[in-house]
Amino acid sequence: MNKISKILIDKFPTSEASVVHFFVEAKKIVEDMSRLEQERFILVTFYRDWLVHTKKAGIPESIKIIMRKLDMAMPSIEYLNNNQVIPIQYLNFVYMIDLRVEIHNLLDNIKLPKDFINDNKRWINFVHFLFNVLVDQPILKPIPSIQHFSFLYTKDQSVIWKIIFNDERKTFNFSYVIHS
């Protein structure tokens, strides 16, 4: 726990490397928990696995779990055409709300400061650095129903979440604007 507390001092996050280091150390803490506790921090594991496994021989289980959840959360084309509403569980994932809550709970659980979680500007910097590392680092064929999942930057520096499904949903893009 000493390494993660050192990361969190001062002005964290300061760089892409500091965010990657945070996820690596957080994952070590999660791995020392019981299986039941680990399930509470699946997004920490998901992002750490995605960050450090740029080319995977096999897809880590954490990525499969999150991709299955996304697959189930994304309604059919008919639903989207008729309702124009995206399910809240998908939006909470896209807008990083679920990740923010999960990191808050993890830091609370291990009694470490949550300054960067509670400070919107620092949280936005954290998300920005995270996206910078993951942009153009797609997850390919994580589960049978998803061909591709990735982040892409637009000209105005918004982030596009791109999912290519292997069914009638085809390609789905969702924009996330990072406000500095």
C-alpha cells in the first residue's frame, strides 16, 4: 500500500505514466482481496488490464466481463430507433461515473486520500491521461458479440467510444467531451 500512497501525494495525476502506475498499484491491492471484494473493483481491473496488455494473446477475464455488461446494456437497434434513450448503466460507464465511484470506494476501503476523486479538475485530468493512453489501443474480439471496442479522439478533442458489434447493432459511437 506504500507505493500507491506515494502516487497519490501532491498533484496526482501528473502524467499518463502516473495514471498507469496508479492502476498497476491499485490492481495489486485488489488482487490481495477476497474474490467477493475483487468483484467490487472490476473496473479498476478492467482498465489496468487494458492499459498494460496492448497486444493480448488472450483477452483477460476482466475485459470479457465488462464487454459482456456493455453488450447486455446496449439495446437493440429497434429499441434505440423507437426510444432514442441509451440505458443509464451504459452512460455511467461511458461518462466514467462508475469508475469514479469504484476508485473512491477502493481508496476509502484502504484508508487513502481521495483528493483527486473529489476535485473535478483533477478527476478530469485523470480521465484525460487515461484516454491518452488508451486511444488507438482497441480491444479486438473480446467476446463473440463484439468485434472491436476503442477510444478515438475527434478534431475538437472529444473522445469517441466506438463499439463494433457482430450483429444488427453494427457500429455504435458515443462522444465524451473532456472539459479541462
